[in-house]
Amino acid sequence: SSGINAEWPLRPGALRYNFCLKDCPKICACGAMNSINHALICKTGGYVSMRHNWLRNCIGKIMETAKCKDIQLEPPLLPTNGYPLPPGTITGDQSRLDISARSVWNVLERAFFDVRVFHAPAPTNMNKPIPQMYRAHENEKKRSYNARVIHVEKGTFTPLVFSTTGGAGIEAQRLIKKLAQQMEYATGQKKADAIGFIRKRLRFELLKTTVIALRGYRVKKKIDDTNNIGEIDLNLEPKI
């Protein structure tokens, strides 16, 4: 099931033109005023994480189609063991990236990827031009992981930045073209057709998870005040 119902086609238009959706609560479960922009950045309900994970999994499946090797989701990074790294680098022993694979850029080289999906009207982005938004998020990812992947993992790192409207950053576009080239060799499809397929699939996955977030159920966790069943007297006769 794709999760599409009769109302689904109306939501992308409302998202594109910033129309109000009917029957949406005026107050979000987090306590803030609700709107389309708030619904796409509010972490209550887990829809931001779902959007990220759904896109990550989709990219992993496209890599399989392109015949990449040793594909792993959320691979753990090797400990740094005190190796001197630039300021801003994440050095935690439990650090993970979103995807790793071989035979992406080079045959035996291990490549690491980390996905980010941003919403342009969010307060941290709204005062920047669109191209600068992509560059800022890519540079932030590189400051956090690039040096560690190069010096400790002996691999390459590529930040994959997308927007909720379906756009992709420069690094993500490079990956799309590279995977399309490998799909041409693996499946016999034309590179132009493969690029179109990858872009459409990524944009549709982004649109689907974005639209779901607009009407997704959000509620704060309630304290479970039910009694433990072991403490309830069921009036049963004890076994002899």
C-alpha cells in the first residue's frame, strides 16, 4: 500500500501555494500554532525522522539497482582512538552515518553518505538564498564527518542534501548522475532515462512523506496508568 487516498492529490497543491488545509487543528500537539510550515519541521509524531529514513532507504535500494557492493544502512564508524581531527568533527565512538557502499565512485573504495532533508521556510533557512541553503547544509555535514571518514575510515564522504520540495544539492546531484551511469552499464537503460527515473523516484518519496506529515497524527505520550495484570485479582481458583 502506498498510503494514497482520494484526498492525497489535493495536498501537494496546498503545499506548493501555501494554502490552508481543511480540518487541520489550529494548535499542534507540541503547543505551537499549527501551519503547513510548522507541520513539516515539528518533531512531535516522528514525521521528520520518517521522512529522513524513508529517503535513506530509497537511496539504498537505488544503489542495489546500480549494482553497488557492500551496501550498509547506518554503518558504525571506527573509533578515532585519539587521532587528531579538525575542530567540529564528531568523534563519538557510537557515531554512525546513513549509508556506506563500495563501487560507487571507485571499484574497491568505500564511500559514506549522510542524508539531510531541510525545509526552506524554516526559521534557520528562510533568510538565505536557496543555493546557499544547500551549500550551508553540505558544509555542515562535511565539517562533522569528512576528516574522520578520510583519515580513520580511509574512505570518501558525500553529504546528500535535499529539500522538502524535491530539490537536491550539488553533491546529491553528482551521486544521481553517477548511479545513473552505473545503471546504464548494469541494465542497458540510457543514462538520461536512468537520471529521470532516479530523480522522479526520490521526489515522489519526498512528496509522499511530506504530505503524510501534513495530516499525520501527533499526540504527546500519555502516562500509562493501567494496572499491571499480575496485580489484578481475576477471582480464579488456584491450581492444586
